[in-house]
Amino acid sequence: MALRNVAIIAHVDHGKTTLVDQLFRQSGTFRDNQRVEERAMDSNDLEKERGITILAKPTSVDWTPPGGGESIRINIVDTPGHADFGGEVERILSMVDGVVLLVDSSEGAMPQTKFVTGKALALGLRPIVVVNKVDRPDARIQEVLDEVFDLFVSLDASDEQLDFPVLYASGRNGYASTDMDAREGTLIPMFETIVNHVPAPKVEVDGQPFTFLVTLLDRDNFLGRILTGRVNSGTVKLNQPIHALDNDGKIIESGRASKIMSFRGLDRVPVDEAKAGDIISLAGLTVATVANTIADVTVTEPLHAQPIDPPTLSMRFAVNDSPFAGREGSKVTSRMIRDRLFREAESNVAVKVTESADKDSFEVAGRGELQLGVLIETMRREGFELGISRPRVLFGEDENGKKTEPYETVVIDVDEEFSGTVVDKMNQRKAEMTDMRPSGGGKTRITFSAPSRGLIGYHGEFLSDTRGTGIMNRLFEKYGPHKGNIEGRKNGVLISNGNGEANSYALGPLEERGILFVGHGEALYEGMVVGENAKTDDLEVNPMKAKQLTNFRASGGKDDAIRLTPPKRMTLEQAIAYIDDDELVEVTPKTIRLRKRHLDPNERKRAKRAAA
């Protein structure tokens, strides 16, 4: 059977996973009466909730040309659209021979598109451009195509790569066409373009020993470690002796191919053998990991693995030591946290874990706040309790020994009336504006080069400043000169001075002091952050004070029921972005609390003096 291996690249929300759904349906992968969830490729709970792709996932469709003839298997890899999950993308691209770049007909080429496309073009892959959502009322198809061409030029695309085919599609409505004005049809033009434009895998099947580069790692309760990648040469058969080599050619372990699985639609199907060019999953080894070469026992030379961009941000994951520790979670010990984090680092090459000297905390480095936030949310749902510190950027040094820090390209789309506020706030964070242009519909697109350090915690403020209408996209740009001191959070916090339950009688007057994070009847402990102070300093308060029950009644109706404003509830990402260096986020399966690192007020004063 003829083979084509292709990756689909798109920015978040440009319709990539919906388009893959339609490719399934129109290739006959699903029966006509089969019940299938929308966005079937987003199988993870967090992916469904957030509407984003987090894990790269291979799948395949068998397509028969309309006039008949031999069926062609198209292996499709759905890639994450977010740069925070770029570690997945870089490896995945080594498995494919072509890419389909999907761009929104209104938003055009966005920063995350640039990130993945740059990696694909550098590998010499030839793109197919699909302008999606052409039926949008605010579509600007020709301008978007010009933007894509300019993007390719800026990424040093070759003449061959710049001569790309273009399709105009609506993934939701299931049609694609070479005609810009088409508004109905099927995805047959897309299948034909992939088959004609993407080359068959350039591999050697006969006379060569089996070699296979691991690009994805998964676990199965019955099969153990599952390694996924593309067979580079030769053939592998069930129970064939194999071994794993690291990048230096050293043998890590030997074993047998106890299970070989190929992708058919959404399922992994066991097969007896796989040939060069096939994307498969392999079980039977217990130590081999991502970027290792799995090969016939006669092979001694490893395959070249793609280098991965380094992490730029780190957080401290610690054992939860608050007075409420162990009440809601089942996994609370440092050993359990350690095992889980090292298991994550094993399968996710963009995450690095370092254990502290006291063995009670772990420094976890990754690509960005979203990636580490997803890891924390996943652990929380698994029953873990954690204390999480404020994110900090990882500094570097240039050749002259001067301090450097990560910079990001920030593209912001806002209504014109808010553009002045956004530019002012970004300037305070030491960002430099590189471009500003109208983007249609009364909106302005502003591009900045900003130190990552200044962007931590800004997103919530940005949404408030733009009344929730602004869109911000970020992309790692480079390591550049250190920008000096950047002012952090301006407001102090309200801190509980004791243990007990919050009382509305005490919370009423505290509302005048700032914004509350807790409501009546909530359990509190000393050192817990219960609100934001309207002033710059921290304030210790008593939110548990109850009314004295006496026979005396106040005059003038002062005994009326106290009406409290609903407390401000933060999501996990908002809480992590909000806290200061001397604070932690207490994460449990049911609750997210903010607290001071030192719960005792005397210890806080000592730590403040020591820091000064």
C-alpha cells in the first residue's frame, strides 16, 4: 500500500482538530452510523475542556481515489498549536515528509504558526497551505495568503518551498477547493493535493537492518512502556530481538519486540510486522526513551535526533506543609511527587526536573506557564497535593560573561480605544514595540519584543484593561541582554492572623480594605492569603471575628444582614501568575489556596530582614 506521512500545523483555534475529524468521516474511517465525539483527536480531558491540543497524536486514514485504484494510507499527525508544547512538535516533524499549514482566513499567520512552520521549513519539508474558515464574514483571504508568503520568506524558505499549493476550506462544513470562491463540496481536493504534493517516505525496505527513532513515549498498564516513531529502514517482526542505542551509540538495553501496533483511525491495531516508512508503536523495552534509536541487534550507529530548544521558565514543586495538608489528596509524600515528576520528564523532553538538597522540593523547568500549569492540573486530578512557587525565568550568559534572559515576541490584537493602555503597560514591563498596524474590524495589531520575566502575571491584568476583548499571543524569541529591575505586583495582600472559619461579620468591613478571595464559612489558617489589599503593603487581618450575642440591639437598623460581594475566585494559572516571591499556591484535588511561604508572622519578619 502506498504511504504518505504528513503533519498538520496550525495556531490555537484555527480549526485543525475539526478538519481532521472531517478527514476521518470522508475517508470512511468512521461508519455512517458510528457515534463519534467532536474533535475526536483531543482525547485528553484537559484538551477537551480547554479546546486546545496538548499532546501530539498520530492517526491514519486509508483513502481510495474517486476513480478507483489502489488505496493510499495517509498517516496524519495532529500537532499542538501552542509554543509551550513545542517539545512535542520538534520531534514529531522528523516522522513526516510534508506539512499542511492551516491558517484562519481572518486572523492569518499567528506567532505559534511561525514557531512550528520555522521548524518544518528548516527540515526541508514542503508545505501545503490551507486557508480555513473561508466562510467567515470577516475573511480577508488574499491578505492572509500574502502574510503567509511573507512569513515563509522571513523564515528563509527555499524557492521550492515558496512554490506551495493553496486550498480554500471550511473544516466545520467539510469542504476544500482550489477555487477561492467555492462554498461547498468535499475534501477530495485536499486528499489529492496531499497524495500528489507530499513525497512517499524515502526509506530503504530491503537489504537493510531495522532502525527506528523514538519520538513519543507512552505508558500502558498491561504493555508497559510504549515507544512511537517512524521505521527508518528495514522490517521489524513480532518477537524480533532488538536493542536501544543512545545518541553516542552506547547500548542501553536489549529485548524483543513483544508488541507492534499500527495506527488505524483513532485506534492502535496490533500487527505482525512493520516496514520502513510506517509510523508504529512498539512495546517490549523498559528503559529506552525519546531520542533513542531502537534497532536490530546488528546495528551499532544511532540515528540523528532533532535538538530540542531549552526550557525558559522554572517553578518549585514542594510537599504541601500547610495545616490542611492531607485532607483532600491521597498523594502527599515527597517520594510520590518525585516519582511522578521524573516520569513526566521521561516522556516530555521539554521538562527538566532537579531535586533539592532537602529532598522536599523539586525545581521543574519547562517552556512556559501554560505547559507547567497543565502539568500541575493533571497532577491535581490524580490526587496530588502540592505547594507551588512563583515562576522564575532561567537566566543565561553571553560570550562576554554578561547576564542574559529569555525574550518573547508578543502579538496583541485589541480594540483601538485600548491600544494606548496596552502600550503603556508593556513599556512598564520593559517591552519594545516593533510593529503596529490596523488589523480590520476596528482592531489594532501591536507586536512587542518583551523579556519573559515582565510577562509573568500580566495576562489577567491585560484582560481587565481590554474589557476581555483583547487577544495576546506569545512566542519564545531569543536570549537577550538582561533588562534590569522590573516592578512586580503593586498591591499587598490581606493575611489571616489565625485558624478558624471566615465569618461574614468580619468580612464585611474587610471589603473596604480590598478584594476578598474567600467567602463566609470557609476554613482558614494563619498565614493564608484571604484577599488583595488596596494599598501596597501586606496587612494581617482577623476574618473570623464573630458578633457578640447580647440582648442589646443597635439603633437605626444596623443589625440588618450583611451583604457581601462574591469573592474573587482564581483559576490555577491566575493564582500562579498572581503570587509574589514570598508566597505559594497550595494545590489540592478540590481547592486552590494562596498562602505565605512562612505562615508564622515572626518568621516572615525574620525572612524579610534577611533578604534586605
